[in-house]
Amino acid sequence: MTRTLPAVASSLATPWRVRDGVGYGALGLPLAFCALPLYVVLPNHYAAQFGVPLAALGLLLLLVRCFDALVDPWLGGLADRLQARGSARVRAVCAAAGVVLALAFVALFFPPGDLGSATDSRYGALLVWAGVALVLAYTAYSLISVAHQAWGARLGGDEAQRARIVGWREGFGLLGVVLASALPSWVGLPVSTTVFVVTLALGLWLWRWAPTPVMLAPTAATPPVNLAAPLRDGRFVRLLAVFVINGMASAVPATLVLFFVQDRLQASPAQEPLFLLAYFACAAMAIPLWLRLVGRIGLVRAWGAGMVLSIAVFAWASTLGAGDIAAFLVICALSGAALGGDLACPPALLAGQLQADANATKTGAAPADKQAAGAYFGWWNMAAKLSLALAAGVALPLLGWAGYEPGTRSEQGLLALTLAYCVLPCVLKALALAALLAYRRTITQSTLGLPLPASQAA
């Protein structure tokens, strides 16, 4: 990178208004609306509707999602360069990416001709088509997401204010997920796709209402930003480690939930949207409660409380069997409430690190590469997507090798499904909680903008 990036000053001198929240957060709705089909619905859709084998599908998703994850740091650097040229440039490029995203989404779920026929001779052509569409969709989606997240992080504020900014974005995002989980069953994929395209255009247009980060003029001594700099930031690496482990704990059940509902619970197709609705609606409703809890006990403790709730809920889910519909609805509601903590706390913790770094940069206490919010969120999103890639690329083939196939009723297959969907997330959540407690002092200091001891700064 040859350009220098300006330092960031907080733009929240005035109180955060509803107009500000809608302007910034509305884009989260279509992005989440798109993410649910891409990450949750797609594996089941291609396996059940097109007859694609789980092993082949898992390999495709692993490869494409790894590519998607690996380009995120570069997209983060691109977002920083765009921001350095002005906020209007960020919005314009994201609008162009939105067009690519909409076209790729349509191509993915509506393959042409007979590519969707369930014959072995067509698997290869269908998987190639899906791979190309996924690469385009993921890249466009990632650019918009990284730029949008970095924009919010640059707005600054204290812990409660940062959580509020993230809460608006994630609240709209959960509304998008609720719509995406219900509309395909109610009105079909064509109408749902139309809703996605319209809300994407609306979210990009409303972005004009969002507060604009105040950029300080660069100095002659400001060096170029290094995309690898975030990985040399010990505080960020520690926070990222907790985020990755926790993300894997969430990604595995997200990939397998429809298989669990259909085969372990033997729920009817009409009941499937109810579980997703309960999960995401409760997550959306819980965000204000998490924001209030953050104001009382802080981001780290609130995030840990959400992990504990998730462990308890998935341990209960492991005891369920065929027909336990009501119990699973309660489990979906409680795990959705825990999801609210996962959505609100980690990005706010990262935003706190970036704000502290920007303040230190202005005083000369930190190098200029600490200003690159886009680069940090590029690595952040890369880690999140690698978690999803591993969930699909490892869990699906392992389930197939363990004897599970969609529609199975064998005890061996259902046991493998239960262990993967319920027990594995508990183990991963427990590891994430242990890491959070171990790194708590470092993470808390960074979000408060306090200096780190030399032993913890590397």
C-alpha cells in the first residue's frame, strides 16, 4: 500500500439519534438477509433439492469460504484506502458491489436450465456454477460488510455508545435474518429474493443519513499502513482468538440446524420456520437487554454470560428426540437470546481497541498503522468466515463418514448428528469462555484505552 491513512477522530460529539441509528444500521438488514441463505440454507437446499452429496458440497463450501476469508484482509485495506479518499467514495463503491451481490445471489439460487436436475452427470456443472456465484456473492458481500463495520468503528464513543452503534446494526441484521428465515416458506424464493434486492438498495440509500467519521489530516511522518500490522497487535490477537473459538461454536449448529430439525426432531416442513423465527426474533429482542447489561457489568462479563447461557442450552438440546418440538422452540428462544450477546459484545470490544489506538496515534504514542480500522475488520471477518468454512468443510463430511445422510433414521447416524449439533458446540463454547477469562485483563485494558504492560503488548 502506498497511500497514507488519516487518523480518526470521534464524530459523536452530539447524542446518537434514531435517525443516525436507522441511517447506519439499516444496511445490516439486507446483509443479514443475504447471509442466512448463503451460510445456513444453502447446504440443506443443495443437498435436499438438487441431491448434491454432502462430501462434495462440504468440499465446495470449504474451498469457496476459505477463498472468501483470505481476501477479507485485502478488502479491509481497500476499505481504508476508500475512506481516505472520502466517505462518498466508500458509498459509491459499496453501491457497485451491491449490484454484483444481487446478481450473484439470484444466480446461486436459480441456476439456469437443467443444472438443477438431480443427476450425477449434472453435479459437476452445478457445483461449478454454484462456486462461481458464491465467489462473486461472497466478495461483494465482504466488501460491503467490512466497509460498513469499519465505518461504525470509526465513530468512536465510550463502551455504552459503541455497543449502541453495534446494536443498531445487529438489530437490523437480526430483523433481516427473521425475514429470511420465514419468507421462503411463506411466499417462496422468488419473492424472498425480490425483498432482498429491494432492501439492499434501500439500505445503501439510507446510509447517507449515517453520521460521518471525522478524519484528521495526515502528517508527513505517517507511514503506509501494513495489512499484517493487526496480527502484530497482541491485544487484537488475543481478542481474535476468543472470537474464533466462539465463532466455531456458533457455526457448527448454524450449519446443521435444519438437518437436526428434520431428522432428529422429525419436525414437519411447516414447523421449520418457527424454530428459525424463535431463534432470531429472540436474539433481536434480547439486544436491548444486552446493551443494558453492558452498561452495568461491561462488555467482557456480558459476553461471558452469553457463553454460559449457550452451553446450558445446547446441553439441554442433546437430550431431545423425535417429537420434542415445544422443548426445541424454547431452546431456540434461549440460544437466540444468548446470540444477542455474541453479536453486540465482540465488535464493540474491537471498536474500543481501535478507538484507543486512534487516540494514541493522535498523541504520538502509537504508530499510524493502528488507524487502519478496515484492515482490522478485514482480519476479523476472515476469522469469522474461516469458522463457517471449517463448520461446513469438516462437519458435513465427518457426518457422512459417520453414517449420517439427510433423511436417515438410523441410531448411528442420529447419534453422530446429535454429537455434532449439541455436544461439540458446548465444548467449543467452554474453550472460548476459558480463553476470555484468561485474556480478560488485556482485553479490558485495551477497550478502556489504558496502556498495556510491556509483557502483554507483544
